[in-house]
Amino acid sequence: MEYLTFALAKGRLAEKAMEALGKTGIHCEEMKEDSRKLIFVNEDIKCRFFLAKAQDVPTYVEHGAADIGIVGLDTLLEENRNLYQVLDLGFGKCRFAVAGKPEAREILDKQDLRVATKYLNIAKDFYYNKKHQTVELIKLNGSVELAPVVGLSDVILDIVETGSTLKANGLEVLEEVCPLSARLAVNRVSMKLKHDRITEIIKGLKELELK
């Protein structure tokens, strides 16, 4: 039997992913150890696991270095890779939203609105394709909440969980973009060559949702 390889987004999402997979009988004791290993293996069930930056998970899956990836919908939307997005796992829930100072609500639909974001592709799709609005997009890599506070942008487009960071900086959600959660993504070739094993995993994870 060939190995089935999983790429997991580092951090809390990977922990939740292994917890869910564990309930379906897929687990890896090596991952619980304090180790500098890059790849963790369960020889009994012929499964391999590795942790990667969220942005890299879709790349590993698209190119077949991983058969299955577990990562947030935000990353899949932004990376837009050629893979199958097969299942909403129901954890890691948050949302994409436009946020800014309360007074910015009055200018949300104006042309040349200045929008700071880490997610240029998602912002382009939202403004250009859905709202048919011409905006100025400003790419940032750090805390985007700073941008409207210091006058770099009118608003931001970012992931919002509790909204506490926004509130602490005098900002609020002005417009909802879309809900987010962790997703199971599958390599297109793997879905054909390892179809039975992968569909069994999908079935097991779906049953968890029903319990």
C-alpha cells in the first residue's frame, strides 16, 4: 500500500485537524513528541504528515507533494490553486470582513476607496467582480489594523475572529465578505489513484459532523 501524505497548516489548525482525523482512526504518535523532524509517519496505516505555512499547503497539494491538505478557506481563495476542495471541516471558523473607523461606513461604495489588505486576490474578486467598484489596493504583510489608524487607507479587508483587536483600535466591521473555516483539499491525481482511501477519509470526517 502506498503512503497517503497530509500537509497541515501549522498551529492551531493542525492540532484541530489531527484531533478530527484521530476520531476517524488516523493518528500519528510521532507528532506528539518534541521533535525537529520535518515528516512524521505512522507505518501501521501508511500515512505521512508534515506541517507547513498555511500559504504553502495548497502548493504542496497542487503539485502532488501531499495528497491531502488541511488549511483555511482564506488561503485556498487567495492562492487559487488547481486542486479539489472537497469538504468544509467546520472548525477554525471566522470571517472575511471590511473594517475601518465608524465614519468610513459612508464612503464604502466610493470609487478609489483605499483598501489595505494581505489578501490581494480576494480583495480584487470582492471589489472588481462582485461589487464592480474601482478601489486602490494597498498590500501589507503585518497588522493591517494600523493602516486606517495612521491614515494609510480608508478601510481594511482582513480576517476577523472576535473583533477585539478592531475594537481596541477604534475600528469596527463595516461590511461582511464571506464566512471562513478549515477545508479539506485533495490533489487531483491522488483523487483518482488513491480514490478509495481518500473517499473513506472524507466519509469518516463527514460522519463526525453529523454526530
